[in-house]
Amino acid sequence: MKKRKTELEKRIFELFFVITFFLVLTLTFIEWQLAKFGINQYEDLNIKSTLSELKIARTEMEMGKQDLLNNLETDTVIIDALQKGDKNLINDHLNRNFKSENIEKLIICNKQREYIFGEQWELLNKYLSQIYRDISKENSGIFIGNFGNRLFQITYNPIFISNEVKELLGVLILIEKFDMANLKLSSDSEVSLISYDKTLSNNAIPGNLTEYISDINDLIESMTEKKLEQTIKKFNINNAAGIKIFYDLANEPTGIFIISYKRYVNQFVQQSILIFILILLAFTLVMISLLGNWFSKTILIPVRNISNNMQNISENPSKLEPIKKQYSGVLGDMVTSFNTMNIALSRYGQTLREYKELTDNLDTGIFWLNQNFDVILFNPSFVKIMEMDENQINHQNLSKLMGLEEKQFAKIYNAPLTFPNIKIYPNKNQKFVALNIRAVKHDESTKFFGSIIDVSKEIRESEARKSLELELIKSNKLADIGKKIEGIVHNINSPLNTVLGYAQLLKKDLKDNTDLDRIIEAGKNIAQTVKGLLTKVKQSNISADRPIDINEMITQELEFCKHNLFFKHYVTLTTDFQKSLPNVTASYGDLSLCTANIINNAIQAMKDCVQKELTIRTYEEDKMIYIKITDTGEGIPEYNLNKIFETYFSTKIGKSGTGFGLGLAITKSIIEKYDGKIEVESKQDFGSTFTLILPQTKG
């Protein structure tokens, strides 16, 4: 414990040192950046000042020449001479009225681009077409041209005559040298004004920049590619340069103006900042030592005492002893808050234990789900119902555990979901459970709370009651039919025997009478039918299970169906019976009733159909006997497929006036009693297929 506390104190001191150091370092960095920004701004201002001076000097050169061009542009004598094409008139007028130094570099061309006044220049010929293209838009202009490694400032103004539509008469062009002598800069910076060359030589730039000639050439190349006019470049802590590039009318570089700048102030400030950093670090170490000692006495020791009490509480939370309040200020408030928190936690813990005891002793399974419907919390009853280990349940998706589809949970956000009867198979044992789930908003997320109840006992009791009701209905129905048939057979046999006896007596006397032969044959057929019916009734009344020949049983049922005139005359029957089909152990009456129900329903469904075909097939597969009965009747709507086996549900109600909804319910109950099942496939207006599946006789 003591070692742990010592390490805590050490870590706190180290943390304090690191925080202080990084705070000082951050302040130093900010100071450095601010100083650097200020220095850069100061240097940029000085370099831009020289560039501005260059701009002013150039503007002053332009203004004097522009005044001259404006006067010449409106001179009526020149306008009249241009209209007449009189060169002599222009020469005489200019030499007589203007000073020679003003017009010695003047050139006048007419609208046909012919020289009217002044000497032809190869430099001017290079730009003349571009000048005329510009003045056609009524523009005047000025640019720097490059000729023979010398720079010239070229100023031009168009001359128009004002009619209804402005007509171009010619252009005034003034050319003068552009060099340092004409600019007359007063800056102390070392500068160079040179004609443009893709690769500058050392003697073309200020001497202190010669070692950076490669950087300068790269910078100028980049500027010309981007058509930049000026920029500032800092090479190191000692040297910087400002560069301005002049472009002609074709936007091609013609001249370069380079300013060299010595960065003495920057070097001084950097050294000052270094000294400041050293002083600040020394001051920091002293402050850390003093503040560390104060922090240990006023904060660390009291916190250590509080920590000891907290440790005691954490080791034995059931035994709550409040910390004595022996500190004032913030530490005193901390102790009070801690005591209050412990009391609240103790009460909360007690409440949780009570709730846990309550949920652990419920027969109902309780569980929580996350947003993905994974089980994240559950009580012992949930584990008991699912018959699984906790690890098998934890973070498993509820839909997989219950055999549900995820889309069934879509409506849970709007209302609680209830599944009253879900069939599950924990450890291959069938169970019925009732499931209820509701959404619960928790902070910014949503969780789901649910409960599960084992209702297997109730479901089985309910199913047993239904089975008993169906058995009673079936037994009463069969008994009633048997009594009626026995009475009918008895009533038919007596007169039938009399008819046959007299017919045979008459035959002895009238041996050639064919009508008597037909009467005797018909009588024997009736007797055979009555005998078969009596046999069926007797077999149906035998409730004991015995091996049944399915093919023979179906054949007998079809014989009785032939007494149905609709079936006999309108239905096409197709049978496909597997030879040597294994027997099924069951009550003959049960299977006979099931088969008769399906066949009669099929015949009834085809009465109003154009195509009337009944197909019955039997076969064996995986030790199961299949009886497949297919009709081409009206079919069953999809929304009724899951209802047709319910008691008292019938699709015949409202159509033929017959049907109580018991036939298929009884059939399903009987088939399931023998561990079989019944399946149905149907498409409305195309017909249905019912398949009875029964286990074959063992052995």
C-alpha cells in the first residue's frame, strides 16, 4: 500500500512537471511564431515599399508622355493631315509647334499601319499588329518591350474622328528607354533592372544574391508559367529578394526587376528569442521546485489521506464509514461530496440487490436486447426456459434463438410486440413459449426489454381438448353413418334377393329372354356394391390399428366415388400407384376418412372449372408413405392457406351452401396422431395438391 502511494505521488509530480514544461514550451512556440510573423511582415513591407517606389517612378514617366499624347490626339491639324494622308503637313506642324526632345521618340501611323511620322523600329514592327488590335476597342495602353537586351517603355493612344460612328484615323506611339537612370529610385536597397532571359547570369543580379542564382532562375520560371508579376522570396535567415516581372502586349516576359534585402533584424530577433527560451527554462525549473513543494503540502498529502479512506471503503463496501471532515475549502467540499456519494451508492446497491433477487426468483424469463436484437442481459428463468448455457445465450441474436425472422421486429419501435405461441426446440425438445418485447429509450440509444413464459403445458392441454373434440365429432359422425348404412343395406338386400330369385326362376322358363339376363346382371352388380359398402362399414368400425394397404384402400374409395355422377362422367382420373408399396399401421376407418375428405374436396372444387382432372399418386421415400392428390379446381387464395386446417373454417361457405369447416381439421388431427403430416400447395384458378405423409409399418 505504502509503495503504491509513493508511486502515486511520484506520478503526480511527474505529471505536474510535464504539464508545466509543455505549457512553457507552448508559450515559447507562440512567442516564436508571433515574432516570426512580425519579422516577415516588416521585411515584406520594406520590399513592397521598394516595389511601390518603382511603380510610382514608372507612373511619373507615363504621366508626362500621356499628356503629350492626349494633346496630339485632339490636334485638328494632325487629324486633318491623317484624313488627307499628308505627311509633310504633319512634319511641319510638329516641328514648328512642339519641342524636339518631346517628339524625337514619337511615331504616328495611319489606319493602314503606314508610318506617317517618325522612324521605323524593328521593335515597333513586332508589336504593331497587337497595338492596332487593342486600339480597335478604343483602348490606350502602355507596356515594357525588350529589344537588343534593352528595355523600352511604349505608350500608345488611338486617334479617332467623331462622326455618327467613330472612325479610326491612326495611332500615336511614344517610345523611350526604360532603365534605372530614367526611374530615379531613392531606395537604399540594392536593385537590378534587366531584360528577360530564361537563364540569368551572376553579373545580372545584385552581388549578394549570386549564390542563389539557381533558386532565382527557378522562381522566375515558375512566375512566368503562372503569369505572376511580383513575389517575395526568403532564401535563409540573412537574405531575401523581391522580384517583379514586366510583360508585353502578348503577355510574354520582357524585363525583370530584382531587389536584394539583408535580413539583419531577423537574425537579431532569433538570437533574442533563443536567450529568452533559456531564461524561461531556468525560471520554469525554479518554479517547478517551489510549486511542487507547495503542491505536496497543501494538496498531495490531504488527497493521500482521502485516498486511504476510499481504499478502505472499496475493500469493504458493505461497511460504510464516512470520512471525517478535517479539511476546509475545496478539499472539505470533496470530502462532503464523497460521503454523500457513498450513501447514495449504498442505497442504490441495496435497491439493485432487491430487484435482482426479485427477477432471479420469477418463473418468467426476463431479458434485455441491444439495437441489433442481441441478448445482453437475462435472468436464470430465461436460461432455464431456453435449456442452454449462459455463454450460449449471451450476445446471441434473439431471432436465431427463437426461430423468428428479423423483419418481424420492424414494428417494435411503434408498439410492443407479442408472440403468444412460438414453437422452439431446446435440446431437441419441443416447447411452446409466449414472448413479449417492448422498446425502451436509454439516453440517446434504444434498448429492448422482453419477457418469455413457458406455455407448453397450456398449449398441450388446449390441443388435447381440440383433439378430443375432433375425435368425438369423428366418432359420432362415423357411428351415425354406419348405422344408416347398415339399415340401408338390410333394406336393400331383402327386396334385391327377391328380385334376383324370381328373375332366375323366370330364366329357367324363358332361356332366350335377354332382358332377364340384364336384370340378373344388374342385380348381381347391386349386390356386389352393397357387399363392398357393408365391408367398408365393418372395417371402419374396427378402431384397432393394423397394417393397411394404401393402394387397395384408395382404390376402394375411388370405387365409391364412381357413384357420384359428376365424377363418373366429367372428371378424368389418373392414378400412379407404386407397386409393392409398404403398409401403414393405422385404423382403416381413420385413413379411409382422410382420403375420402381430400378426394371429395377435390371433386367439389372442379365442378365449375373447364378442365377437370384428378391425379392420385402413391410412393415411398425415406421410409415414409406419400399420398399426393392433385386437382385442377379453383384453387385456394394464398391468404387462406394458413387457415384451411382450422376448425370450422371452410372455403365452401357462401358458395354451395355446404361445408362446416371440419373435414380438413379432422384429417390433419388424424394424420398427426400417426406421426404424419399433411402439406398443401395451391394456386388460385389453377388447382391444389394435398400430400398425406405417413410412416410405413416398422419391421
